[in-house]
Amino acid sequence: MRTVAKLVRWEWFKLRRRWLPWILLGFLLLFSQMAVWIGFFSYNSLRSSGGQVLVSDVAQAPDSRGQFRRVSCSTLRTDGTDALPADSSPDVMQGLLAQCQQQAEQQETLLQQGYDGFTLPGSLLAAFGIASSIGLILLTVLTASAIGSDYGLGTMRPILARGTGRLPYLTGKFLMLLAAALGALGVVGAVTVLSSLIAVGIAEAPPGVASEPSDWSDAAAAFVRTWASFIPYIAFTGMVAVLTRSAAAGMAVGLSYYFAESLLGALLGGLFSWFSTVGDFLLIRNINALAGGFNIGSGGDSSGSDIGLVQAAAALTVYTVMLTGIAIRSFQKRDVAGASG
């Protein structure tokens, strides 16, 4: 354990002096803060406009095909028909005001939901949800680089020749990556708290209470589940980097599989009914079920997956043990050559 701890410290010493991890952390913070500020601007837009309706820019003649534009309900109530295009029919006004009235009945609920989205602790749920997906992509790059670069630079062979065991060496790599992922999520949480406090200080609270705010225990659970969902994909990318002895191959395979599973899964699921059962055991789908984040590859929210938390955790445990075992066995059995460039 002492040897592994020294190796983890040494790996972190090397990693923190490179530009790559800090650039990746910057991207993670940039995307995760979208959860706060997009919600903040959407809330202010809804509050100031009172909702929006579509208005055609031509009179509704039988043979006309008008272009539609959005007009805020606040403007309609203030300016009346002056807010409509010049050639619009006056009869349209009554229907538009009826639509605004329907939106006004729902606006209190929508405002409360929007406010909860960028205030604590709801903003943490949204930030970790985005980080669960973006983080997989960034960790693929970091893992492949951390393991594959030693092959390319030829630094692995002299390290092992000095008496460092292969198992402690690879274990130190994986533990350092897990610690880096944990630290990155901690930074995301801290910055999200700061951003939420700033947003709350600027925004006006909505009138009334239409929904129950998120609980802090949900935010803590989201943090743990997001970090746990990173573990199997770190194992997968690390295995590929060890088998190919290449950082570029590790990145290419890891990123390709991330998007390919989602796209091919949707295609094959539509063609073959039996594939939906097989898809419940695929790697990315179980990762998204565990994290409850946003799946970029499918372009949708994975939180509505039919896969239960227990099933996802069990499947990912099997994946992690299997992938790590393959990486360790291959690393111990194969010779380590010099620099490959």
C-alpha cells in the first residue's frame, strides 16, 4: 500500500504539470455551468415576457402562407393591436390573449421550476447531470493520455526496470485517475455553489411556491453516483490503452464507442425487438442509468431509463472487474518495448 500511495503521488506530480488536465477541467466547468446560467436567463426571459405566442406576419387569407414570429404576452397586453404586424387581422388579437391567459395560469409553476433549476441545491443536480456525460468524454482523453503516453515516450520501461512492480504501477495509474475525477467533481460542485449564489443575488424570487425544491441529499447522491459512473469507463479506456500501447488508439476507441453504442443501439432497437433486452446490459446505457445524466450520443435524457439502479450498479461492477482484469493480465504478460513515438 505504501508503494501504491507513492506511485499515486508520483503520477499526480507528473499530471498536474501538464496542460491537458487543466484544459479538460476548464471544459468541464464551462459545460457544467450552463446548467446554472441557461436556466437563469430562461427564468428572467419568462418573468419579463409573461410567455410568448406565435403571430403570423400576413393576414390569414385562404391562399396565404405567412411567416410566424414570437410576441411576448406582456407586449400584447401593453400595446394591444399595435404589437401585431401591420397586415394582421384584428380578430387574431382575441385568440392571442386567450393563449396568454392559459400561459399565465401555468406561469407560477414554470417560474418556480425555473428558479429551482439555478438555485441550490437544484443547480447541483443539473450540473452533475451534465458533468456525468461530458466527464466521460474528457476522462477518456485523460485516461488514454495518462497510460498511453508512457508507452509513446518510453518512460515506462525504465520505471519498471528500477524495481517498480507492474501491478502497483498500473494500480497507481487507475487510483490517480479516480482521484482526479473525484477532485474535478468537487471543483464543479464548488463553482456551481458560487454561481448559484451569484444568480440568486441577481434574480428576483418567483411569487408563491408551486413546487417542492430539491433536497440536499439528492445533490449528495448525484455526486456519488456521477463519480461511480466514471469508474467502469476509466477501466474500459485504460484497458484499450494497455492493449494497444497507444494514447491515440485509447482515445479513438473510447470516444467512438461512446457515440456508437447510443446511435447503433437506437437503430438496432428499432429494427429488432429482441435488441432492447440486449441493450439493457450495454456499458454506456448502464452508466447513464446509474448517473441519471444527459446522454449526448442519443440526444436525450437518460434519467427515464427502464434500467433500475441495482441492475445498473451490478452490471457496471461486472464490467469494471472484467475490464480491469483484462488490462492487468495483458500488462503483466506482455513485454514493454522502448519509445514508440
